[in-house]
Amino acid sequence: MLVLFNKPYGVLCQFSGEGRPTLADYIRIKGVYPAGRLDTDSEGLLVLTDDGVLQNRISHPHHKLPKTYLAQVEGIPDDIALDKLRHGVRLNDGMTLPAGVRRVPEPAGLWPRDPPIRFRKRVADCWLELTLVEGRNRQVRRMTAAVGHPTLRLIRWSIGNWSVEGLAPGEHRRLD
């Protein structure tokens, strides 16, 4: 069994937690577990499954399953910054693998974040679409910061062929 879940901002990627929203507040299906993680301050697609082999295929970096993110970043990255992301960025735990990256318009029909990001009238922002095949801790945020454009909002849009499209925050879809 496979469950696609649109994880809202602020929800822990586990079924228990003291005083904070968790997966148990949204998913009542027994025996499924997250295939990978998504930070509490990130939103979007989380895949859950009851199949250990599939869980490993989704989450283990050895399999290089592409994960696509929409990142709202501070400032407007120039071609030099985008090229750095495309060729790999040096982080404190080593070089990242190259990433697919492009500037995109603000996604149409995107749900509002609760709470909203801080808005600064004098600082522009833009959206990037990034596709990674590795999954280091807070990798997208660290990569965009390393090229001078901190991430303001981060949404995982897809993992492989599965997408969050059509799911409102907090909704899930079961695929058998």
C-alpha cells in the first residue's frame, strides 16, 4: 500500500510527538510508515508505505530517486548562482550532487501557508524548482543559502512519478 500525503507546515513526520501536530492527526491508516522525512518547517509530498522494500527504494540515496521541490527564495538568483546549484555546492558535509534548477513563476493555485512567510517590501523573492537525487538534512535550504538566496518557503512537489498535485494540505490519497 502507498499513501501520498500533503504535509502541512509545522507537522512532525512521525506518528507521535508531545504537544505538536503529527502524522497521527491526519492519517488513520494502520501499518504505514514514512519513506523518508520532510522537515517540520517544510511542506508538501510525504510518501508512506507498509512495504519495507519500497520504503528503502524511495528513501535510500543509493537509488537516486528524483525529488522535486519548489523553493521561494530571498532575492533573484542570477545565472551564476543557478549554475552553482546545477554543478553542486560545497556544504559543511561536502559537495552536493548536481541539481536540476530553474526559475519558475509563483505556482498557480498554491495554497497559502499558515503562518505566512515574513514579507519584506524592500526585498524581492522568487520561486525555484529544484530536482535532487540525494537527500541530505535540510539540503535545499543549505544549498540556496550557500549561493546567497535563503529559502523562505519549501514545498516538496514530487518524488519520482508521485506528486502532491490535487491534494490540499493535510489531505492524503491511498494508492493500492
